[in-house]
Amino acid sequence: LPSRIRCARDGDHRHRRRHHLSHQERRRILPNLYRQSTRVVLSDIVQTLSEIRAMLDVRGIHPRHRFGQNFLHDHNQIRRIIARAGVKHGDCVLEVGPGTGALTEALLEVGANIVACEIDRDMAAILTDRVIARAPEQVSLIVADCLDGKHKLSAELMAEIDRRFGGKSFKLVANLPYQAATPLIILLMTTRRDCIGQYATIQREVAQRLIASPRCGEYGPLSILSHLLSRTEIFAELPPSCFWPSPEVTSSMIAIEQLEQPPTFDVAALSAFMQTLFNKRRKQLGAILGRSGTWPAGIEPTMRPEELAPEQVVQLMHAR
């Protein structure tokens, strides 16, 4: 093996830090190397911050704030999210907001079958040149917004998921643009039963809302849906230094794993009911819904929406 690669097997970490493979060398050497050794470290193939900067500089472009572009370049965190998602060879993965493709390339190395969605045409050009050309059989790219408005997933993206994955279940693995994160998570959770897990980097504030409990300030419709439809946990906190440009907020990595049993309630009806409740979250239930009629055991008209457990919200919807 070339000395630049052999050091990853021999443990000569000082030698490995002094030498870097070109993209052409990676394409030629890495596929054979991965078959020979399971000890190759992912940091040998993940884009460095210098590479990301150079790819944009050579095209005369800059990260766009309106697209929420904060590129994840920390190799440890890229390894962490792929490991937590349990992605293995042949798994179907949706990636939204791939940017220059740092996470995409790492997913390709573990053998994922990928649909990537990128709204920025300049980033899409980088992905096409660097990633799609390398493995067209493994990844397809949709150049579009992942959403058709706030309440609907992109029809073009959903069609490509259905075509490429052929009805197989898939996972979202992504460093999500902050402005798209909440509606995308909700829509995948409530409308795509074939999305069995979401593993994403999101704003910590949104992550806290996903795991919030009753009587907490962050508790609301997002928390209730998350509790009723999934097992959700925050598995990492990321400082701004993990990204370029550095965001002004701390980020979290979240795992949202769909429950095996489908919901026994109408998700759309529950969403509308919660909207009615939490638009007036400081008022008593009796003032919102009226005090007459039947009230389920354990629920009083004097309670406020934020005091209800997720299961109680469903009971109250059915009772009213």
C-alpha cells in the first residue's frame, strides 16, 4: 500500500497528519483499501475545513445565510451521527442540505443508498462534480427546496424517494438548515411511516422542544407529537466551532426513532386540536373549549394546555 495509507494501519499518526490524499487518490485507492482493512479511520476521507473553503473560493461563492448554510466539518461529529444512525451497507438514507458533501461522502463510504436534496444551485454543482460523478449509482440529487410551503413535503423529493428506494424504509441523516428543520421533522414524522428514523443536527432550542415534558416552557405540539409517535433523545451537543461559518447558537444532535405501532388516532385531527389549545396556552381549558360536556378522568376545566400529558391531549380530543 502507499505510505500515506499504510500509516492508518500501522498506527503512525504523525506521518498521517503530515500527508493528505488528493481527491483523485481517494477515488483510486480507498475502495480497495476498505476491502483490505477495517481499521481505516474516517478522518482520512472526510472533507477538511480547508478543503471546504477552497471549494467555495475557487468558484467565487460564499455560505448563504438565507439558506442556513453552516457546514459541519468536525470529523468526530460526522462519525458520531453516522454511528448513532446505524447506517450500514445498502441502507436507504435521505440527506437534506448536504452543502459541499462532507457528510454525503462519509455516508457513501459505509455503502449507503442516498437521496440528497439541496436548494442551492452552487452547492449542487459542487456535489455533482465531487460526489455524484464519483458514485452515480449510489446517490441521486434533487436541486430544490425540501418543502412545498410550510405544511407539505416537496412532491419532487418524495417522488425520487419512492423511485430510488422502491418502498424500502429509509432514515434521515443530515445537518439540517435551521429554518427547514422543524417543518421537515414534523412532516416526516406524521406523513412518512417509511421514515423509520431521523438523525439530525438542529438548533438546540428545537431539540429541547422535541423532548420537553409537561409544565416546561418548551412543551407544546412538537413535544406531544414526538412523545406519541417516536422515541426521541439528544445524543450530542455541538459548539459553534464545529461549523463554518460558526452559528450564533449551540446545536444538538437528535435521534427520532419511529415507534413500531402506528398511531391509533388521526394525526391531522390531533395537530389541528393542539393548534387550538396552544394558541391560548395560558388560558384554562374551560375558557378555550367551553366548560360543558364530558371531561376525561384526571382532566379538569381549570387546567391549562401545558399541564396535559401527551396521552391526555388525545383523550381530550376524543372527548370533545
